[in-house]
Amino acid sequence: MATFRYPRVLNELVRAEKDALIKATKPKNGVGAFVFPCRKMVFNYCERSGSSNSFKDYLQGAAVKFAKENPQIEVVVQPRPSRHPIIRAFYTNGAQKAKCLRKVKSDDIPEVVKSLRDHAGYKLRRWNKYVISDTPSVRGIFSPFHVKEVHHISDMKSKN
């Protein structure tokens, strides 16, 4: 019995369509793995100005610890002469967020870094719906409090 093979041109066409489909799919949380929203953080400071003193203390101590605890985030430290210290965060959706640390104490800097790390990169907006879904349900959100009759596992065993 002979096996059927596609012509070479058809094979290349199918392969090209598969490659295009793979490139078109975006990484999405919950599908296969967790994709961390923050991909890069840039710490900018001035080596001579007084507004960067507390930030330089943070960079020498806690920034190294932060970089080791978060290997999924690229951490870049750059001098920025004659400017106030800032932290810029870049997110996987293409957004970026910057925070100036001009009058921030060295004790409060880890909180600022943590808030930029945990941000998803989306603009803040009011949510009109409680559930955001690709496939919304006609019946609404399930809640066990809306069920009239309560079933227990022992009831199910006794019926069988």
C-alpha cells in the first residue's frame, strides 16, 4: 500500500501557515505558563547631586538583592548626570512607567520598586463588569449561594 505525500510546495505552504500562526499567538497568562508583566527596570541616578544620595544607598545594598530575587526582570543601572533619580519600568504589553525619586527616603524606595514590579502596565480604568472573559457566559457568574437545593456527597452515595 502506497502512502500519500503532499507535494513539496504544499508542504512549504502548510509550514509557512503554521509559522505565521505561532508568531500571531501572544503569550497569555494561564495558557501554559505565567508570563511576568514587568520585563525590564532601569535605575537612573546622578553621581554628584544630593537628590540621589538615598537612591545610591539603595543601589549599593537592596538593588542587588532585588535583582537576584527577580531573575525574570532585566535590571539596568545607568548614570544620568545633573538629573533627579528615576526608575523606569518596561512591560510586556509595550507600556512603560516612570517614577521620580527626588524626595523619597531610602526606606521607602523598596516600596516604589515593588509597586512598579507588580504593576501590569495597563492604564488604570474603571471596571464595569466583575468578570472579564474571552467567552462570556449567558447564565452569568456561578455562585453557590444562588442554588435552592444543597447537595452533599453523602446524599449522592445513598442514591446509587
